[in-house]
Amino acid sequence: MGICSSCDSTHVATAKLILEDGRLQEFPYPVKVSYVLQRNPMCFICNSDEMEFGDVVSAIEEEEELQPGQLYFALPLTWLKHPLQAQQMAALAVKASSALMKSSRAEKSGSRRKTVIPSAFSDDSPRRKVASPLSGDGDEKRGRRKFRAKLSDIAE
């Protein structure tokens, strides 16, 4: 026999969208870009993997889907077809880092709420899907110990 432990795995890969104001919106399943643009009409959506310093920023087509595990940005239309400047790239990196850190803290504290997000179905039926919070039911801290690193200098 050995020591066994188990825990509920609540991690779900999500498509992460950083909005213009720095907020993070997550989708636990593929969603069409056209849906996102309905809520953000003065923006275009681009994949962070396709953004490079000095290159032209291009939009993802409206019929494409945001894929779980990918990071996307909602950028102002004025950035479309223009080379990405160093200052812009730095600002986007800070915005994404801040949004992801806030999301991580909210996930750990159990403060994430359920959100209602329309599902992307091939037929145009008005179905909706309730996405449960990614951090579990909030009771995850019960019965677990908190560990803190105790670091000190090593004299040489």
C-alpha cells in the first residue's frame, strides 16, 4: 500500500481574450469572433501568437472561432494593418500580465462567478450555456494546509 491522495481537477483550458480596458474574458469552449465583436464593435480580434514587433497587426476573420488554450487581444480598429510599435507591444504585455494575474488570484480565492455565455452552434438556435467557475465550489481550501516558503540568505 502507498499513500494516495486525490483532488478534483477543475482546470479547463479556456480561450482568453484581453479586452481594450484590460479585463480578461474567458471562454471554456470555442466561440466565434463575430460574437465577441457584437459586444466590442469598435475593435478587432487578433491572436497573440501572430503578433510580432514591427509586423502589421491583422484581424482574425469573423467566422473563425477562438480556441481554448489561446490568448487573444481586442484591439482598436486604428491599429488594424499598422506595424506594431515597441510601446504598443509593451503596453499589451503589461495589460495581459495584469489581467492574467487578477484572474489567477480570483481563481485561487474562489471569487469567480458563473457566467452565461451563448454556445456556438451550427444552427442559429438561441441556446445558452452556463459555465461554472474554474476554481471549484469555493470549499477547496477546507482540509488543506497552507505552506509558505521560508527563504533566507546563505552566508558564503
